[in-house]
Amino acid sequence: MLAQLPPALQNLQLPLRLRLWDGHEFNLGPTPSVTIVVKDPQMVTQLTHPSLDALGAAFVEGKLELEGSISEVIRVCDEWSQALLGNADSQPARLVHDKETDAKAISYHYDLSNAFYQLWLDSDMAYSCAYFETGSESLEQAQQAKFRHLCRKLRLQPGDYLLDIGCGWGGLARYAAREFGAKVFGITLSKEQLALARERVKEEGLEDLVELQLLDYRDLPQDGRFDKVVSVGMFEHVGHANLTEYCKILFGAVKEGGLVMNHGITAKHIDGRPVGRGAGDFIEKYVFPNGELPHLSMISAEISEAGLEIVDVESLRLHYARTLDHWSERLEDNLEAASKEVPQQALRIWRLYLAGCAYAFAKGWINLHQILAVKAHPDGSHELPWTRDDIYTP
């Protein structure tokens, strides 16, 4: 039993209470808003070296319990970690990305349970950054606005053949077909996503316009058959080593004069190393195995080297922070139902992940960029409007 706190913890002045396995409590500052219950005596030494991955792992494994709102837990734990460890980030690691490894990683994350995702996503199950035109929209409204924003940037027209790489549960594919009259070919590596997405296509009577397949992006046709290409929340799984191939495939899939939209999470640091005193390492281990975030400059360079011309870049970092706040709040409101859909350990992972990512986007540890590129004609021309007015004018 501890007679007193370790010296490193005695002068922190944080709104944090530590409750030990024997009932003893220590306040690290006045009016604690968060209580961490230490259930495993071996965790005591970790309290003086509280990296976010270690704290997260201890919660997932049941060595710690958390009391207080999950968003406040994330904030206080970050202040605690920063006070004792400073701002050191992890070193970048080069990961292997072959078809088998990527398929397993996608299945681990997305095949968890469709019913679980339905508890906290919008009705279209858009699992990517929403678009808040005023900031006051509901999640449903903001996700529809995101679909519309993407389709307008792509200048979709009736009859356009759109490739949707990483189509998820098919929300964008159905929207593009229903609202813009596009013909859509979507691909995913998640069998659970594909099954539900196909059901919804059939329910809406869109079989003639939307075709969805289980397919790796590396197996896409390279004959320039698509008028437009969109990739939303997918290139985070590609890996730094495969970005060159990924961008070449984008180039080969789209026709001359066609547009390519890459919407995805980007890293804070140019070398793509994880940030947040272990937060990125926690995500790699428990949430997105084999995921790698490139910096905006890295993906922009690869897109350009592949032969595509970047014509527009937009950061939606704060939009994603708000999206994740919505997701986290909806999950917290449905914890009992969620516990019936996934194992307890998985639910702990997702509680930390959603709230932690909302915090990370708000703090600027990671970003979200929409990059629009064109495959110009041989003479350098393309058909894009002279201004962006058409994107924002109904």
C-alpha cells in the first residue's frame, strides 16, 4: 500500500483523483473532474510515466477504470502526460502493405459489427469527416452536406461514370447516383460493409446506377474508363511505401480531362511520425493496424508525380473534430446497446478512440484535407470553371 504519492505526482495541480485498489484516494489538484481507479498494483510505476498509449492500453485491458465524461478524461490525461513527459513524439515506422495484410487490417476495423456502427453514425453510415456549412448542423445534415460538397467539387453530371475507392456502406455512391444522376462503381475490402451497402442500393432501387464490389484498389482497371474518381477516408490505409503506386492507379483509372478527389487524414509532421505522446501508437495497436498518415506535402508530391495536376486543397480539420464529437457523444449515449454488439474490450477501445481523435483534431495533432486534381489533356487544357463559384451556388 502506498503511504503517499510518488514525488513526481505531488505538485501537478490537475483536476484528477487517483483511487487505488485498496480504496485510498489522492487528489492531484482541487475539484477533480476525473477519477482514475487503479486496479492493478503494478500500474503504480506507470503513473509517473503516463504516456497516452500506456494509459489507453491499461484501460482497454481493465487495469484502470475511468470516472467522468470521456472527453474530460482525454483532456485531463493529456495534461497529465504533458506535465511529466513533455511533447516528445514517436519515430516514424515503415510498415509493410501487401494485399493480404491490408485486407486483414480492413476486416479488423470495419467488420466489427454493422449494428455497432449504426448506433453512433448517421443514417447513411458515413464514416468520414462531415461538412458543417454553418457549424450548427446536426450530424445527419452535415454528412449530407459532405456528400454534396464532394459531388460539386467533382462537377458531377448526369451520366458521369464515378469510381468510389473505399465506398464503405455506400452512402456517397447512392447519393451521387440519386442526386446527381451518376453511374457509380464502388470498391471496398470489408465484406460486412459490402453486404449492407448492396442491401441499401437495392432498397433504393439504384441497381442500374450503382455497382459495388469487394476489390483491392491495386486491381482496378487502368484504361481511363472513369469520368471522375473519389477516395474518401481510404488512403490512410495505403501506407507511405505504396503512395506512389496508389497515385499512379488514380491516374490510370481516370480519363483525360477527368477529376480526382482524395479526401483523407493527414499528418502534422512532414515525415508522418505519430504525435501525442503515444496516442498514435495506441491507434496503430488497437484501432487501425498498419495505418499510416502522410503529410499534405507527401501526398501532394505523389499526386503530382503521377501526372495529376492539383487544382484545389481544403482543410477540414475542425470539421472532423466536430464530427468526432458527435460520434463520441452518440456512442456514450448508447453504451448499454453497444455492449451487446461488441466485446467489452472493443467498446473500451472505441470510447477512447472517438473521444481521443476529437481532441487530436481540435488540438491540431492531425488534419483532414480534400485534394482535388485533374488529369489534363495532352495540350494542358481542362474543362474546370474559372472560379469556385459553382461549388457554393445551388
